[in-house]
Amino acid sequence: MSLFKPGERDAANALSRLAYCNPFLPERVEWERIALGAEFVATDAVWSVRAEGDLADPNVVKLTALAEGLASRLRERLLGKVKASAAELAAYQDVVIYVLYHRYEPSLYEAAVKQAPGLRVTSYRRFRADFDHFLQLPRADLSPSINPEHLFSCLFQIRRAFYQIFNHIVGGSMPAARLRAAVWQSIFTHDLQRYQRSLYRRMHDVTTLVTGPSGTGKELVARAIGLSQYVPFDAAREAFTTNVDESFHALNLSALPATLIESELFGHRKGAFTGALDDRTGWLEACPPLGTVLLDEIGELDASIQVKLLRILQTREFQRIGETKSRKFQGKVIASTNRDLPDEMRAGRFREDLYYRLCSDLIVTPSLQEQLADSPGELRNLVRFVVERVAGPEEAKTVAAEVLEWIEQQLGEDYRWPGNVRELEQCVRNVLVRKEYHPQSRPKEDPREELADAVSQGRLTAKELLRQYCTLVYAQTANYQETARRLELDRRTVKSHVDPDLLGEMRATRGNANN
């Protein structure tokens, strides 16, 4: 006799997938649809903070009720005469984990937000009782693959990671959704079950490199990862063993001279150099086993320190300046930069071996222009989000309207936002204070570089690509016949697609480059 009745197995499989899937990928919506069937309510595939409107997924309440009922029915059968297979027991355990997460999500959220040192989480007593109720069934031959303390720690980490990612990495475009999904994978890998079984002990060894243009939230990404590390739960004390909020340290390398960077990272012994009046503990030594060090602007790092950092990533050992004693580094390293490190390597300014140590986990933050190209209406949501943070919720509606009006009338919908979200924040502040914002003038970008960037990101239509490429080649040849020969097109076709304004820009930038 099967543990599952017709239709229940599909629901259990879908709930299992939901328990372990990446919540920021569209696949979540499809598993909700399978689990609920006709009860499913269509939702946006992108799960993001919205400045206005309901943030809740309307299907979660229905899914929780479905899982609760299914778990109770399956438990009763397991206590009876049903002899379940290993696969059925595994599916049952996944349904129970889904139930336990949603039952204790409010208390896990409270613990994640407060994160006070030694904060007692008294809900663990009820959690342990429910764990035993569902998973300690003597006649069912059910041996849970994880112990209750570890499961509680995993569920807490999941809730904490969702809080950090969902609330701090905003945007309703697909590039923003992919960024949130990438951060989730940096924390849990693509296989949450494998992470839960064993990888939670090892992820601090994986270095994360965050790249992207200035002003795109690289530090927010780093903080979300650093503040979402696994923390063991001490059942005797009813508290988590570490306050992760106090274990994240960001070091801006571009703001420090090379000698000071070395002292900040590694520490020094008294008398190691002029001005070393006392022993100093560096950030690597101060970082606890569950902590994280962010090396912001890693592309600015001096070559001599690059060698030392490489050794640390290879051996997890370092010495203070002026000492020979080796010390262990047990935390996680996240590096970030807005530089093109492959270009830096080709120029001999960045070590290739260090790059490959850093990029075992690579995240690229999208520009604001990419986000708005994917979802033009997202500007309104981002403005409202920034305004609430800058001006407060009381004035958000009126200030957001003023900002959007100024952008529409003075900047236009094609404005490129070269400073990205950071520039958008300054626009909001300027309009709030002076009711105007004037972008800093800057040299016009080389149209050839703009074309290369647009092609690499797939932003051009075929017609637009032909216009720009014909103009680019004609700017080099100054001859329609030669341009047509190179492009294997008819001369009249080339002539009809050459853009006089774009041609003038290309010639101007080429002239400036030759001066």
C-alpha cells in the first residue's frame, strides 16, 4: 500500500521543490502552480520589494495550508500499517520541513532582524516538539537526515538570507532578479539540499568576487552574503552561537595607502616600522570563523600585497608585519571592484593567479541602464524606494512625484544614468532640497565604445545595428564603395544607413583621441 493517494505525490514533489528552490528564480512560480492546481493565483515571476502594492505572494497561505494537511495525513498513515519506501519517506520529510519553516517563519524573522548577542529564541522548544511529532515515528522506520538543532540553524539562515537579499537588493527587472538569484546561490550554491547536508561547513573557503560599474550596489551584495552565513544553534542556551551582524568588516582599499592597507589587513608587531607604537590586530585576525572581510576596490591593490593575499587564499595563513609566527584566517573573503580585471591582467597590473583565486564565485551587478532597458516602468518603483529611505514614508508620495516630473521634463526617458543607482539617489536628494538636479557634465563617450557595449549586451535591433555599424566602417574608410566592399553590401544600402549625426560624433572623438 502506497503512502500517497492519487494526486498527493505530485503535490508533495512540488512542495519539496519549493522547500529547496532558489526563491528569486521564475521556477518558483511554476512549482507553486503545480502544487496548487486550480487554486493557483497568477503572480509576477520577479519577486521584489515594491514601493506601492502588496508584497506578499498570495499563494503562500494556500501552500502552507496544503502542506499542513498533507503532512498530518501522511503522519497518520505512517503510524498505521502503511510501509513506506525510502523515496516516499524522503518526500514526506521534505513536506514536513516546508511546514516547519512556515510555522516558525515569524520567530525566525524576529531573530534575523534583531540579531542581539545571546538573544534567546524560545520558540525552539515548540519547534523541537513539532520536529519530534512529525519525524520521530518509531513504527515508521523514519530516521531524519538532519538533527533538530542543525535544521533550526538552516531555516534561520534561509530566513536571514531572504531578508538581506529581498530588502536590500531591489528592482523589478529581470537583471535585478538574476542578481538576487546569484546572491542566493553564493550563499547556498545551486543545490540547497547538498548545502544542508555538508557544504554549510565549507562555504567560507569559497571567495566571492563582485564586479560591476560604480554605484550598482556591490557593497550591498557583499553585505547580503556576509550577513547570511550559517550560524549554529545552541539548544541548551536557546540561542545562536554568534551575532553575524558584528562579524562583517568592509575595508575600502582605494582609500588607504599601500603601507596602511598591509597593516589593516595583517596587523603588525610593536616596532615593526616607524609609528608602530603598539601591537595591532588586523582585520584578518579579528575576523571570527563565521565572519566575512570585504576587500572593496580590490583592483587598486598594490602588487606586493597581491602576493600576500594570494598566499592567504591558498593556505589560510598569514603573519603580522614584523612577525614570523603564522596565524590562521578562518573567515570568508569577498572582493569587489569596478575595474575590468582581465584588462588589468593584460596590462600587468593585476596578478592572474590571484584573479583565478578570487573568481571561483563571480557576481556581476547590472547597471541602472540595463535594468531600465529591460523594464522601463521600474524607474518609478526605484525612485519611490529611494525617496522613502531619504525623505521618509510621510513625504514619499509628493517627493517622488516631484523627482519623476523633473526626470521626465529635464533628463528624458533616454538618460543613461552613468552614476547608476548612486546617481539616482543624488538626483532624489537634489530635487528634495532644491527642486532640481543637473548631472555633472562629462566628456561624451566614444560612440564606438557605446556600440561595442550595446552589442555585448544585446540591446540593439538588427536595423539599429546595421545603421551604427555602417556608420562606423564609413568613418574609417570615408568611401562608400570601400565600406560596401568590406561589409559585402550594396553601395546604395550603405549610403542609406550611414547616420550623419553619428558620423560627426565618431570623427570628433577620433580627432580628440589623436590630439
